[in-house]
Amino acid sequence: STPELDKAIVWGQTQLGLEWIKDGKLQGKDIQATRCPQKFGITTLDTFIASALGHTVKTVCICGGGNGAHAFAAIIASCGLDVRIFTPLQDEVDKWNAAGLQVAAHYPDGTVLSGKLTRVTADPEQAAKGADLAIIVLPTFVHEKMITSVGPHLAPGAAIGTIEGGWWGKPPIPDAAYLENLTFFAMRTLPWACRIMDYGKSVQIIGSKVSVSMAASPIRNADMVADALTQLTRINFKAEANLLSLLALDASQIVHPSIMYGKLKDWDGKPFKEAPLFYQGVDEEIARVM
């Protein structure tokens, strides 16, 4: 609310015989002659943030159907962008669509960010055609398949990236001329600890990272991609020097195998009575292995 500023503008428009402010909002008959956001249909903070990215990101393709994909979908869709989900698993597609395509992220402080998805599909062309940004939220072993599936359909100059793992530069995929027009990036980690509450409808954000390191190839585009990710996720993304420094020195390559070894080295092969927690219960032996 800016009552004093509004008062000055109302006085000015009266003197000029124009109308910008009407009923306390920038919706007067002469608004089209200005350059204010409302002229372009931008009436909320979220759509203003999204539009501030300009041509960089208007359409996003999220590859995956798990916890992380739900979080990215809800939070980015809340910005008012065109968000599509690509998952090759038809049963996941059916569950997303049956849920109505409205998905919400619930934060610990009670904040809820929600938005409407454009579509969820097993057809990579329908999901990725013209997209400016693609985020692969899937295990490393399917990264190449995802790139070859959605890459040819992305807009020229688009960015495509993964969470943890990835490549050291341009993915070594033969006979893929479309790769020359894309920027490749990777995040060191998922920005949130999150769990699906109701598939296709809601996800619980258990905790958020203060910042997330990322890198890109070409290197010159790293800051641009980091800024876009920061705006869309409300998480501070920091551009590192290059993909090699980001991923080859990733601490998770030390932490995760050590924990798996410590928890399973004496396993008798019988099913657990309940799913074991991963980080909880790290003991002296696991620490020694690290």
C-alpha cells in the first residue's frame, strides 16, 4: 500500500485530465498509454517476478514424477508460467491428470505455493515443445534418455539440467546437432527436502536449502541460468566455475556410499521390518569410512 504516492498520482491525473488510478488500483482507462506492469496483464507479485525473466523463461518442462518433480512443479507453476510435466510412465501420467493438474507445495511455516500445470504427458514433444527451461529430476542413469527425448523439442537457446550427477560439459551424445543450441546445467543438490503428500496434488516441503551451487556449459551462461532458477524457486542459486568443479568434488560421492556401506555391511539379506532411515543413526564406523 502506497497511499501518499497514490495521492500524488491522483492529483496529477486530475490536472492532466487522465485516469491511471481507479478505485485504488492501476486500472484506469489511460493505463494502456503507460509502461506499468498492469498494462501487460501483470497484477500479482508472482507474475511480476516471472515476467522479469523476460524471454529467458516462460515455459518449463519438468522431467520426472517423484518428490522433487512435485516440488518444482508446484513452486514454479505458482509463478504463473507454462509448466509441463514429462514422465514416460503412463501410470504416473494418469495419476497426475486424475488429480486435476493443480499442485501445491506446503512449507513448515504454513506457507502454501500452488499453481496449475499446463499438461502432464508421456509424449516428450508435447511436454517440451518450445520450452525455455527443462529440469530433469530423475536418477543419473536416465539422464541421457531424457536429453535425447526432450532436447530436440526445446526452444533454441533453452537450458536443460539435472540435480546431482550429469556431465562435465556438453553431453557426449553422437549425431545430436540440436545440442549446439542448448545450455547444459547441473545443481549440486535438490533445493528442498520434500515428500509427496497426495500424488499429483500436494507436496510437503520439509526444509529448504539456504543456497544451492550450480554450474553450466557454456560457462558464460551460468549466471543467467542461476538467476532464473533463483527467481523461480525462491532459493538462492550460486554459479560455480564449471561443471567439473561442481560435480567431481561433490561431497555426496563420499557421504552416500559410506552410509550405505555402514548400514548394510552386516545385513543378513532378510527384508527389514520397516524402511531404515538414511542419515539418522550414522555411527563411529560410518564416520571412519568417510
